Amino acid sequence: MGPPLPSGYKNIENILGGDVPIGSLINVCGVVKDQRLPRETGGREHKSTLALVDLSVEDDMFGLDMNIFRPLSSMPQVSCGDIVVVKQAKVQKYLNNPVSLITNIATSIRVYSASKIPKWPNPADCALTPATGTDKHVPKPEENVYVSYLHAKFNKYALPTEEEFRRKQEQSMNFKSKFSLLQDVTEGQFCDLIVRVARDPHHDFEKSTIYVSDYTENPNFYPRVWQDSPDPAFMGGDPYGYTTGDGPEVATKEWVGPYGKMSIQVTCYEPHAFVVREEVRAGTWVKLRNVQIKYGNNGQNLEGFMRGEQNASTGRVNVDVFEMDAQGPETVDPKLKEALRRCRDYQKKKKQQIKEIQAAKQAGQKRRSLGVSSEKEERPLNKKGRRKNRPQAAKGREEHEKRMRQEEEIEGNIEEVAKEDNSDKRLPGEALPDLNALVSCENHDVPPATIENILKPHTCETIIDGKTVDIPLPFVCANYQTRVRVVDFFPRSLEQFACSRKVNEYAILSDNEDDSDSGSDESASSSDYDGSDGGGGSRRTWEWRFALQLEDASPPDSSAGPPPRLWALVDDLEGQCLVGMGAGDLRRKPRLLDQLRETLFTLWGNLEEVKSQQAATAEKVQTSNRARQQQRLGGRLPKPPLDSSLPPNTPVMPRIEAEVSNKPFTCCLRQYGVQENEEGEGEDTEREWVRCFGLFGTRIIR
């Protein structure tokens, strides 16, 4: 009898069968059956796909796909039959495709060359190829033994020949994109589209009709007119919107797409119509493949058609529905990202135009009631007036050039400051602290910096009115490697380390910001017009959000005062990297909470136990304080400590350091700044910059 799967690993049959929750981070050991070679994704990374099989699915035709997003230099080099050990890969369900895996910042992929794997029961560590990129995982003896067993017992006839494997690799590079924007489609073209559904589909026998838009304009599309348009010619018509007159009126109140020539009608026949009926609604983002573009029955406007493909496999569906809450900034299709940006920009522009129309309408009504003429009083300047303004324009150009020179000097000084911060303050001959080997981080070659040096205030020398002036900088953008220990954490209980938020389709955009027009100050009439935004959901997703207070691994002499400290924020992505698991409702998932507590014990030792004992001592005082705080916050969780610009020696937990037993570790920190209003101040108040620190690229090895 052979050895079992190593502890913490999943077999591929259970993953494909849906026994592993979507979004989980798992470990897999599999045989390479197919590879799609790396190709560009439009960003800094390339994408490659490995098809993996194991003893549970050795006769499976396709296996489990693992999508690898990495720089080309960090891609694993594999051959047919090689065995890979994958750590911390994420389970995903992308569109209508089967369950697959996707890499993230914490994923490690180690490859064993099939030709060098010895006979079982000899361990396979001699066949391990050199690590690439951030693949720092060193397989354990039990993993090496299982690799040897898997290679010996796997059915080699279930794998393609070397020639077939190489031919499929070459075919994977013959990829010709049929993707097109709607502004570029022409008659007779077959194309792929990424679009948003503009209204609920119209279902007929054996077909469904949808209106879609990617927020680009095509002069050959039907002109969709705003519902408040006074032109009656466009307000009637058949359900397809191409006739005018006294026919049934299109339900404009259900229209959530753009107006103008920015949407196209697409008729979907079976089997595509089935997916449209079951999954597509107004506001849904979809990917449509192999759409035929041609003129409709009126001969004036372009339409799209999706029919069954005779040469394709039976039942192939070319309609994929994007699950927006499952998308992430790292995995989202770049083309979907661009379409979302266009949609967001259109909605902002539309809201502004509606406000201007309403303001003009109200002003016109006021003028008519007062009998005031709307004739413009301001007239353009004549030649004499323009000559008089020339000296002022020249002076403005000089001031602009002066400001540009000062900004360049400031940027240069900031770069010099960041370089100085990365210097190691350790004295010659000083011994390194006993570091925690179960915590690793990126950038091993960067010299470590001390907390004292990181917190040092920065100034920028510049010239103002001919005088040299040192301007204090609220923060600098810089990355550090440092050796620290955890002395405190926030929030006070582990159950609050994860928080939930409503799903927003624009959240996957890296430049997404709150729309100032969407606040509560909008008028009722404005919100009525804004009903076309549609498609919003009330689903919630969970994310990591906590902070760690750090101090130097080898703090200075205590006689000089308390050791310097800073708060490091941990966001969702870096939290997944740190603890190796996705966030969830920790109050309702005790198993996840126990896993988190066990993992963080490796990082901070008995800190949680010491904090609990201290909290129990002062429970009466804290209970009343927390009650008042919760009443003030309305039940919301208080913000994590942001301001690391305050004196770093301010004690948050007095006399706790002597009781805490944990090892220091090496981690990566980034310094950045955020703008924040003071409590009680309005939105018009000028916001101040606050210096912050965040943890990144650090992982607890489990």
C-alpha cells in the first residue's frame, strides 16, 4: 500500500466535483498532461495554463486547469509527465468553464522532472528543478516520497506522447483574437464582444433578443433617445425598437443602458438562448463569442446574431456571464476592466448633464415668470482687449514653469530620502536576532531598516522667493525590509479581523473612487433619471482588515525611553498572503477562526492570551467605554489606527511587553499617505495628509 496524500493536500477529483469551496487556497500534487504556453495579457504579466491529473482522475480527458499569471521569467518550465507540487493556489469558477485553479502572490510551484524521478520508494528530491521567481517552498520529505509514488503508479498511457504534447503547445500560440469594440464592428464580421445588457431580454420561441452596449458609439446603430426627449418620432415602435409610429412602446423605464448610438440588438438562437433565459438580466456583463454582424430587416442599422455552430462540439454555448463579485483586480479580464471604466465615465457624465438640464429648465422657468430676456450679456474681447490681457498671460506661464521646476526638485529629494531609509542601522559586530524561520518575505537582498529610521521625519529642500527653505514632508512613498516583533494588534478580538462590504461592479477598477454625485444630496428627480444604472446587487463579500503594532527586533537601550513602534495595516490581498486563507464571517465560522488563531500564534506567540488577560482585568471600565463608543459610531467597527506620524513611543498597552513571548521576524513594509478629514469637519474642509504603513509580501509558512 502506497503513502497517502501529504497533509493539507487535496485530490483533483474532489476539486472538480465541487467538494472544495470556491475561493479556497489549497495544495495540489499533479502530473502535467497539457500546457498552453505563456502569452501576453496586456499588463506586466503573462498567462500560462497547465492541465493537471492525479491518481483520482488519471483517465480524465482534460484534467484540472491551473492558470498561472506571472512575469515571463518566473514561469515554470515543464514537460509532459512532469510532476508539480502547488502550494496556496486559489479555487475559482470562471464564467461557464469548469472549476480551475489560479495563482496569486502566495502561490508556490515546484517542478519535478519526470526523467529524473527515481523508482519508488526512493524520494524524488533529486528530480526537483531550481525554483523560479518567488517559489521559495522547500518540499518536505513526505512530499518527495509521494511524488515518487505518484510517478510510479500513474498510468503513462493516459498521457499524450512527447510529439503530441509539443504540437499542442505550438497550437496554443496560434491565438488570433476576434475581440472587437462595438464602435469597430462592420457588416459581415464575426467577432467576440464584452458588453453590458441594457434591458431585460425579450424571449420568443427558440430565440431570445438582448440589447447590449460596451459604451462605445457606432454611427450604424439605432439611436436610443433619452426618455424625456420631446421628439415623439423615437418614442414608439415595436419591441425591437426599429419602427416608429403607434406600435407598442418600448419599456424605457427598464432601460439601463446608454442613450444615443451606443447599443446593438443581438438575437440569440439555441443553445445560446437557454443561457440568456436562465442567467441574463438587465445590467449583467456578458462575453459573447462568434457574433455575426449584419444589417437588420430595415437595412439601416447593424444587428448581431448568434446561431448554433455546425462544426463545434454539441451544445457549445458562446454566452458567458461575468460574476462580478467573483472578479478581482488581478484576475479580471483587462477588456472587461476597460468597459467598466467607460461605463463609469458615462454614468458620471450623464448625471452631470441631467443636473445641467434641470438647472437650465429651472432658470428658464424663472426668467419667464419674471419676464427677463435670456440674451447673452457677455461678448468676446476685441483686439484691443486681447492685447491688454497678453502681459497677464505671459506672467501666468512664468509662474507655471516655476512651479514645475520646484516639483521636479521635490521628487528628486524624495528619491534620495527613500534610499537613505533603506540603510541598515545595525552596529558593526552586532549579532543578528533569533528570527522566526516560519515567516518569510520578499526582497531578501534588500538591506533591513530599523523602525527608528523608518519613522524619522523627512524634509525637502527647495527655493522659494530666492531663499532656501526646508519643507517638512508628511510622508514619502517607499518600501522597506525590516526585522520586527508584534507587540499589539487591532481590532481587539480576532472575530473582527474580517469585515464585509457590498459588492460593487466598479470595485475591481484600480482607480475606482466614490462618485460624489451618488451621495444623499441628489434630488429626487435626479435619482429618478439615474434609475438606468441598474444591475446593482446587495450581495456582500468578506475581506481581511486588521493592523499590527511592530517594534524593532533589537530595540535600543531601554534607558533612552520606550522603543519606537509603528502600526502596519494589513488589507485583504496582503492578509491572504500572510495567513494563507481567504476571509470569511469569523463569528459564524468557528473552524476558520480556529485556523486563523493557530496561524497567527506562529507570528505573535502568546500575545493574544496576554491581551485577553489584561482585558479581563479592566473589563468593567472598558465595557462602559466601549458602550459609549459603539453608541457614537452607530454600531460600526472603529477605524484601525492610521496615524503613524504621531510620537511612536506612545504606549498603547502598558507593561505588556515583558509578558509577551514571541520571536522577531523579517517583513516588508510600505510607507504611503492618505487624506483624512478630522471628526466633525465638513467635506469642504481641506484634508490633511496622514502617514501610513502597510504590510506586504510577507507569509506565514504553514
